[in-house]
Amino acid sequence: MITRITLLSLLALCLAGCNLVYKQNIQQGNVLDEDDVARLELGMTKRQVQVLLGSPSVHSPFHADRWDYVNTFAPRGTNMSKRILTLRFENERLASVEGSYLDQDSVAAQAMRDLQRPDDQPIQDLESLRREQ
């Protein structure tokens, strides 16, 4: 009887430490620094963008002028968050930047707003900007 109580007590003590299963935080994709995104300039070459941000997560052979940087983060016990940065190129130069890395209050969003023309159209080419000045 005492052995059963001792055995059950030890079993209960051992199982008490197993009530939570450890779930690791999962981060996938390109982790982009907001300051690096803010340093993007319309008119940059693909090579300059790749040096700054690294290789894109998604590089479609059907859309060679579109690069997508995707990042997902799933902290344990909460929902997964997803951030996407989409870059479009025209004539091998950066023509537009969009995505969730450009939230309204972010440094990167402000930098992109500063690059907008007064009519809110993105600058398509640095050469055309220089000619206007």
C-alpha cells in the first residue's frame, strides 16, 4: 500500500512538469531591416537592391521585373504575422515599392513618401528627374 502511494506520488510529480509543450518561435523568409527598406531609392539597379536587401524570397520566371520579399513570424501561442515587400523594376531599374513593410508610421514609408512627386506619382527614372531640375 505504501509502495503504491509512493509510486503514484512519484508518477504525479513527474507528470506535473509535462503540462506545457514547448513551441518554438518560427521565423521564415527574408528578415528585412526597416532602415534598409528606407534606403531604397527609385532608379536603383537590381544589383544595388540585391546588395542592400539580399536575394528575393520569390523570383518568378514569369515576372522577371517583380521581386517579392516575404517574411512570416509565428510566435508561440499567437497567430502568424506576414510581411511582404514587392519591388517592381522597369528597364532594370527600381520603379515602385509596395507592401506591408511600408506601414503608415514606419521610417521606410516616410522615405518612400519623400520620393513621391507632387502629383503623388512615383518617380520612374532618375534620369527624367535630373532633366526636370
